[in-house]
Amino acid sequence: QVQLVESGGGLVQPGGSLRLSCAVSGSIFSFYVMGWYRQVPGKQRELVAGITRSGINYADSVKDRFTISRDNVKNTVYLQMNSLKPEDTAVYYCFANRWSWSTSGNDWGQGTQVTVSS
């Protein structure tokens, strides 16, 4: 069973920064893609960022503000979130998929709350 453990969420003011971490119980090399979705109540879960061996995808709403990276030694993926906006408030779910970007194959973290408010 794959375990994804998230950390780093919290409350920040607009313009502030947070760094999310997602540690996987196995080698990152066994996964095609890892990253984060986010979800607000009553809304569809939205891809925020994902990283593969060959590239990165970002939601248009977070491009130039968020940066996804990975540490292959620690088997951990990071999401650096800068210039945070109230619209970024959501529960952020780490995901990993061995095969594709299709969410049907995802393993999920427990979720971490990010709240951006003054």
C-alpha cells in the first residue's frame, strides 16, 4: 500500500508563502507523476501542479507563483507557494500515479488545509 504523507499547510496572509511537502513510502522513480490537486467545498478537484521525469504541468492560476520540485533521495515532492492569494485557499491533496495523469490511478495523501486570509 502506497503511503503519501503531507505537511506544510497553514494560515498565511495574502502575499505570503508556504511550502508543502509530500513524502512517499517508496521510490519516486516508481511513479510516473506526482503533484497536488486542490479542492474547495462544493467545487471539483483541480490540478495545481504535477511533475514527471520529463516535465511539469501547472494550473494557469498558479503559474509564476508556485514551483514544484522533488528530492529523489528523500522520496519527497515539494510545492513552494509564493504570492499567495485568497483564491488559493483550499485543501491540497498530494497525489502519485504509476502510469499516467489520469486521476483514476492516483494514490492520495490525507490533504492539508491552506488558508490565505488577512
